[in-house]
Amino acid sequence: MANKSHFNAGHIAMNTLKKNGVAHSSQIETKMPEKTYHGLFTKDAVEFLKQMPDSSVQLVLIDPPYNIDLAHWDTFENYLDWAKQWLDEIYRILTDTGNCVIFGGFQYQDLKKGDLLEIMHYTRHNTDLRFTNLVIWYYKNGMSAHRFFANRHEEAIWLSKTKNYFFDLDSVRVPYDEESKKTALKDKRLLPESIEKGKNPTNVWEIGRLNGNSVERVGHPTQKPLELIRRFVKGLSYPGSLVLDFFGGSGTTGRICIEESRNSILVDNDPAMLDYFKKHRQSMNGNIFSAPYEIKVSPNLDEFLGIVKNEVEIEC
């Protein structure tokens, strides 16, 4: 059966724009910032979001609690009632080209349990957020099972504020193997210059989970791999833009933003986030391509956003 994407009007239009050297309306002219800023806030997520101004964030990237009683921060009587409070704020704070990524899983049992299906249903029927992609994080290591098929993946939904969402495919392309590259170059529907850059990583990403003795570990029980977070940050935000993680947890998002020259805000009601983030910074390898950075713990929010605003490039 033919690949549906070859007959998709949007796909064809994008290829036509590229062939004619015309930029898509969502394209943003960017350059490497001279310095990035990273604000750390020990605060309740909902309380913090209500203080954020409209259209101030390029990427919201969150891994919320799943309500499976891992710790005190992972227990809610009615998960959806709690989640609605922060879901209702996301559309307002995103820029017009802004994106939102929410990690989760499909483990629905009852109203107490958190589930990405509930979040997807609520955002579709009760917010103006647009569903763009479902990304499957596939990994080979995990728990065994006897009463169901053993789980080897988690999901993340990618939402956008408008149809002009920012997406930088070139920054996250993966190399072709030699045989696949030869085949792709024979396909007249594909652009040779795009093939040279690499292929679309698709929406199924094989990235290993962190095992117990991984050098990446900083102590948080649900820490995500660096490369998983990096792909979202690079693809859905741009240098100098602002990334917000209001379930800061292990601080991984902040570390990636430093390495990829984005500004960031990390929020968590658990002060342990500050220690986790400190461990990340101690283990970071020097990246000569990233900008100098400054960490601000519990700064005045308006002043912090004023500093960051000077670093954000003007959209085309």
C-alpha cells in the first residue's frame, strides 16, 4: 500500500515551498543568544502558572505525576480535576508559534488514576489546543508481566496553539544507513538536499530507559533520558526562546536548555529539584556551541521574564 503522506496536501505543499525557496509562515529567524537565563522556582505549578503572562512561552515541556503513588507528589483523589487547572492555563501562556509536550501513559483504572487518554480528551473538547502528534517512546528494558503484555513504551502528546506552530525538522533528523540512502535518492518525490540532512525520526523513538546505575541519574525516580528531552527541545523551540517545565522534577529540561542555548523556567513544589539540577550541572560536559548561562533561584518573575525577552528573536 502506498504511503499516505505522499498524497497529503500539506506534505505536498511543504515540498513545493522548499523547491521554490519559500519559507513557511511558521518559520522564525533565529541566532545564537549571547547568554541564556534559567529560573528555578520552588512553588505549586497551578499557582505559578496563574502568574505567567499571556503569550510568553515557546515550549511547555512537562512530565506530570501519573497518580500511581510513587511519592507524596504523586497522589491525587481526582486526577482530572487537578489536571484541568494547569491544562486550562497552557493555551493562554503559549506564543502563537508555541508548542506543548505532555508525557504520560495509558493506564486508566478509575478516576483516581492519572491517564493520558483523559488529558487528550479534555484538551480536545475543552481547550483550544491543537493536537499535532502522538510520540511513542520505545525502549527494550522494562518489567516483566504475567497478566498482560509487558509494557515497553510510554507516550507523549504534542499540542500546539495555532496551525503555525514552530517545528525544526532539520535539527532532529537522523542519518540514513547507506542502503536506505541510495533507495531514498531514487525516490523523485523526495528532495535530495533533505536526504543528505538525514531522515525524519518518525513518531516512534527508540531511546533506552535509564537503568539504576546510569551516569545520567541524579536521584529522581521518574527521570527521563537526556536525548529524549533534547529531541523535543531542539525540534519544538529555537535558540533564545523560553521553555517552561512546571513539573521540573529531576531538572533534566533545564540542563538540556543550557546545552541547547534556550532560556528555561523550572517549577516544582519539591525543593529536591534544586539538588537534582545541581547534580546535572556538575555532570555536564562543556559544550562549546552553547551560550554562557546564568542560574536564578526564586527570582522576581516579572524581572526574570524582562531579561529573557531581550534574548528572544523576533518572529518572521
